[in-house]
Amino acid sequence: MKGALSKMQVSSGHQVQYALTLGDQVQPMNALIGKVIQLAFLGSIHCQACGRLTNKSFSQGYCYPCFQTLAECDLCVMSPERCHHHLGTCRDNDFAARFCMQTHHVYLANTSGLKVGITRRENLPTRWLDQGATQAVVIMNTASRRAAGLIEHALKAHVSDRTSWQRMLKGPGEPIDLLAARDDLVSRIQEETTAVQEELGIQAVQPVFDGDVHEFEYPVSIYPEKVKSHNLDKAPVLEGTLMGIKAQYLILDTAVINLRKYTAYQMSLSWRD
């Protein structure tokens, strides 16, 4: 199969299920675990927004002009506490209405350890699965992305907002008492939470104390002892036995690869027993 690569489709269940999309073709990937697969970069990248041929991918699949102008590539997408819509300087108000001015969740997850994150309501549990979380719980509801970003920014003084992908790919990790962590962290940022509520309204940020802890199992037969990442820009062909899948990574016996990094790359996928 050949086509433009998109991030893997993912769904939860007894075990997380993955499907690889190349153009309009979709291949269930759990069925390929244990088989020899070959993933090859065919040499061209087309911007996922405008379709323009680009020598380099920016912000996971965009050409440079789109990267510079589209709201979805703005700095505040990665740093939501820096949202500037309220200042009247947003790149695209329609995008802001669809993406930013929506209910967001602040959550805790166990990926390579405890981390904090935010996401829109409709992105759960996909967001957790894309990060390789084995446990996750919502700890706050917010009325907008900026409100969630301000709370996340306060929490980052006490807990990381990043995942160590190498550690995440070495195993499922040790379980964490997320409810105890939630209670501790929410109490630590009471002053900051009140400040956000005073600015944006009391309903803009509401702690969640009755959220369920979600647990996830990934389709991995053998975790690597050493994590070696493959770079398709330097070596366009990756081949090996597929040992498992976690987050947006394929785990082969030869290397691991983050497929999301290569969004919009023209790729081919083949396999054999």
C-alpha cells in the first residue's frame, strides 16, 4: 500500500487497536505484530493543508507558508496559556471558535511517569492513547483552551507536562495512584485556580473529584531493552519484525519509529510472514 501518511487511527478496548492510514488505504496494524514489515519513504512530502510539495515538514505535515499563517500552527497551540484570542490578534477566529472556545479537560496520565496535559472533550481517550498512557484521569473541566492552559501552566511547577518517550517504550511502567496525585496537586494550585476563576468566571474552571481512572493495555509482545529511533529523512527504508505498537510508535526488532513525525510523507508499507 502507498500514499500520504497520517497518524495511526487508535481505539481503546481490552487492548488498544491501531490502524495505519496511507492516503485512502487503511491497514489494521495489530494483525501485523510478529510479521516482517517494510516502511519506505518515497521521497516527497505534500502539505496536509494546501497540498503543496515541500522539501521539509513543519509542525508535523505543513509547508512553511502554512506553518507561518495557519492558526493551527500558531505558538499558542503548543503553549495554550499564551492564547491571544482575547487580545484580538488570533490568526483565525473561526478556527478559534471550533478549537479553542470549547470545553477542555485537564488530566493526569501515567506515560513514562506522572504527567499533566490538556485536551478537548472529544479527543478522549485518543489523546491518552497517542501519548502511550497506561492510566489517566480527568481532574478539571474548563470552558476554553486558554483556561485549561493557565491551569496546566500552574501545575507544571509541580509535575511534568512531558513524556520521556524512551522510557515509555521500554515497558508499561509502574502503576501510580492518580487519585491521590490529583488531590495533592489540586490543593497545591488553589491560589492559581482562584485567580483564573476571578479573571474568566467561576464556571471557567471546575475541579473534578469523581472522575474514573482509565487503564490501557498496548499490543506489545516484547519491549526493547534499548530504544533506537529510526530517521526516515536519513535512511528512507525501515525493515524489521514488528514487535508491538505504543503511542504513535511502531516497535520493531531493528528500531522504533514515531509515525506522527512523518505526517504527510509519501510512504509505502509492505509485510511478509
